Amino acid sequence: MPGKIITVEHLNCRYNSVEVLSDISFAVEAGDYVGFVGPNGSGKTTLVKAILRLIRQESGTVSLFGKNPGEFSEWFRIGYLPQKLSFLNPNFPATVKEVVSLGLFAKKRFPKRLEKSDRILIDEAMRLMDITDIRDALIGELSGGQRQRVLVARAIVNGPELLILDEPTTAFDPEAREQFYHTLQDLNRNRQVTIILVTHDSATIGKYASKLLYLDKKVIFFGSFDAFCASEHMTSYFGEFAQHLICHRHD
Ligand code: ADP
């Protein structure tokens, strides 16, 4: 089902008087798996927040699901895993299952009560993220990687059409990271979830993402991963040696 999921046009963002994003334009299509890459401080998180209207932009437009700003209100269509989880206090005595179920409430009107169909969705999200066996554990008892899988389950339990993850794999060991990427790939390929993944994991992103947005306050490159490999930006950013490693596709 083709269509534009996100259209960003001439977006500018500032913090106080400092320009952080300058004249950003690109579009994400249904089914894309886009890696947001770039050095620290290049504006990746700011761009995600601007897309989700969590910060005020200076100028430009961001349309979601073909709707102009102001017309869009179906936030349940988007799953978001922020980089900093200020909403989650690890000492709060909630179980894994309870945290996952929180993801359903965005869609619900009052009374916010879980139905049988909700429990099926919760079980399915936990199965996908391989956390069924820890469903009754308290989130404060989990390892960083386990907790991250719980939060992804919370972000996908609603069946979002767009999933945005900001540096989700920092708490993972290499094996768990690979498994996590496979799960995202499954969501993208088999469940038609459009994915934006903000990552520092430059060596792996090309294995999974179909497109790359290389950011450094402005768009340095946006396009298919293969086009990125053929471009001068690839060599200048990753170096000659890494180019051969990273551009070797594994699918
Ligand atoms: P990235 O995600 O690529 O590391 P960020 O979007 O987090 O980059 O940050 C872009 C720039 O904006 C950085 O220079 C950062 O210091 C600055 N910045 C981020 N958040 C704030 C904030 N709340 N107030 C002021 N400056 C900020």
C-alpha cells in the first residue's frame, strides 16, 4: 500500500538562537525502513521530535500520513521509543505485562479498560519481543536489554503503521542486538510497519535499512542504501576500509 507516511519540507529548528536543523526536506514512503545516521549532535533526535511535534519548529512543514499539520490527530498510528525514557521510573512497581498494556491506552476512549481482544494483542507483542517468560517480572528487576524489549513491545502493541526508535540498541549485547534487528526486519517486511531507526550502529544499519538519511544539521544524503554506498559521502563519512564492510549487503 504505497503512500507518503512522512513529508518534511524546508524544516528549520532552533534551540534558543542556535540553529540545529536547517532546511530539511525528505519523504518517507509506506514500507520504508529508514536509518537516521550522523555524528553526535547532528540533530537526529531533534528531527524525530519535530516529526512527532514534541518540539516547536521554526519554519517548514511536516505532514504525517498525508495530512497537513493541524489536521493529524491519529497518534495511535505511530509507535515511538524515545532515547531517554523519562516516563519510566524503574522503581515503579509495574510488571512487564502492565508496561506493555500501557501502549494500548492511546487509542482508547474512556472508560480505559482492557478487553479480551486487548489481551490477545498484549500476548502477541510480548511473543514478538520474546518477553513472554518474564511477563510477571517487575521492570526494575530486568537487564537493560530486557527492559528495552519490553518498551518496544509497548510501542508496537497497538499495531502502529509507523515505528520510530531512537538509539534502541545501546543496552544490548551483540547477540541480543542482532536478534532485535531481525525482529524489526520482520515487522517491516511481514507486517508492513514503516520504520525509522536512529542509530550509531553504522556497521549494521546497511544490512537492514532500505534508505538512509545522513544528517549533519542539514541533509547530507537521503536515498537508498545502495545509492549511499555509491556516493562520495559514504567514503568521506565511513572511510575506504569501512565502505567495503558496510556496503556488503546480507539479504
Ligand atoms: P543527535 O540526536 O544527532 O545527537 P540532537 O538532536 O540531540 O542530536 O542535538 C542537536 C543539537 O541540539 C546539539 O548541539 C544539542 O546539544 C542541541 N540540543 C539538543 N537538545 C537541546 C535542548 N533541549 N536545548 C538546547 N540545545 C539542545
